[in-house]
Amino acid sequence: MASVWLTGIALVLAGPVPALLARARWTRSVPRAAIVLWQSVAVAAVLAAVGSALAAPEALLRVFLHPEERTGVALAVAVGAAAVLAGLIVVRLVVVLVLLAVRTRVRRARHRDMVDLLARADRGDAVGALRAGTVRVLDGAVPFAYCVPGRVGREGRVVLTGAALDTLCPNELRAVIAHEQAHLDARHDLVREGFTALHKAFPVIVRSREARDTVALLLEMLADDAGRRRHGDAAMAGALDAFASTGRAGYGTDVVERLERIRSHVRGGRALAVGTYLAAVALVVVPTITIVVPWLADALPVVGIR
Ligand SMILES: [Zn+2]
């Protein structure tokens, strides 16, 4: 029975829950807590899938064999099948994560070197007064900004185009740099990487873009909040507006949502954040206590562990 419950939980957490959570508006007011909730959904889904793979062979043994027949070869086959099924899920996830991490780091190291090489020292000095060290200015007619995360012992880079410097007023520029620096300081890239790996590792039928894309948007909102806290709502909204009105990407849905959120001064309440964190913990703890622990108490004696 544990296997059926865990399969059900894994499917619900991989499909309907992300769909509902992606449409929820309240998450926009507590982006940090909402990201933790998304991470909890992902962890709970993976744990449920692994638990279901571990419990399924034992459940079949119970259905088809009497208690006295659940020994010897039948038991060994069931334990082996459980280990292989659960191992496949874990190994696939780990391999996807490691490959993604290695490729991303190689690409980023090249990107950092390139940016350092091409940076305009004269214009960088102008920004240097605002934030020394990490900011690089590249030639470019389209105003935009982004960051290239560092690795241990090496700082990341905040990259701006010359057009961004020409377009934004000093306060908007400071807000943009604070936004990008927040991505670097809080290692938002690692959160994104985790969801990208999960997206790639999940089978196509249960895979959805919602988790990855919504978490990416929530991370942008979290970085916007850093810019707003330091330099005000008007500066952050002005910078976003300037980038969208003059940039190639224009006013995409994400930018419109972020602008609306800043302009309506959305800031999350403490109670909502605490409730969201509690829900995140419950998602992992409740199935463990109510399903996995009773199943282990039943199944371990069958394989001789008491
Ligand atoms: Zn950003």
C-alpha cells in the first residue's frame, strides 16, 4: 500500500501541484519562501518516487506470495529489483546534475575571461565609483545587464552594456547593479541549476517547465527586492522599464509581472512567509512519518532487519 501512496504523491507533486503553484499569485509577495516551497515540492517528489520504487517489489511479494513463501530467491529478487529501480532514479538525477554542473562551470569560466578581456576600462571606471571590482562594461548598442557567477575563490561579474550606462540614471544604474549582485551573493544560479537538472532528469511524460520557469521568475523578483530595498521602488521599476522599452526582448510577460509587482509596492506579510515555510517542511516530513516509517517498520523484518 505504501508503494501506491508514494506513487500517487510523486505524480501529484510532479503534475498538478506545480501547475497550481505556478498560477498562484500570492507566491509573488513572498518570493524567498515560495522558492523554498518549490524546492520542498521537488525534494518530496523525488523522495516519493524513490520510496515508491523501493516499496513496489515488496508490495508485489505481499500480493502474490504467502508469508512463508516470502524468503529465499523470491525475497532476493524483490530486494534486487527494489535496489535497481531506486538506484536508476538516483543515478540518473546525479549524472544529469554533475554533467550540467561541469558544463556550466566550464562555459562560465570562458565567459568570465571573455568579459574581462573585452571590458571597457574607461567606462568601467565610471561605474567603479558605484561598485568596484565586479562590474564590467561592454560595448553594445542595446541596454542590458546580467551577471556571470563566480566559483570558490573567484568573484562573479556584473556585466553592463555601454548603452545601459547611457540609458539609465545613476540611481537606476545602482538598482540594476544591486539586483545583479543579489543574484551573485545569494548564489541564485545554484537554485536554477537544481531545477534545470530536475527538469532534464524527469521522464518527458511527467516533466513540466512550470517549476523551472516559475522559480526563475521568483529569483528575479527576489533580486528586484534587493534593488528596491537599497535604492527604492522607483529606481528599480525605472530601470526595468528602460530595459524593456529600449531592449530587443521588449515587455515580456515576466517583465510586465515584475513591473506590476514593484509599482503596486507588493511586499509579503510575515505570517504568509511563515505559513509557506511551514508548508514546505510539512511536505517532506508528513509523508515520511505517515507512510515511510510505518512501511519500514513492516518491511525491514521481512528482509531480516529488526
Ligand atoms: Zn536578474
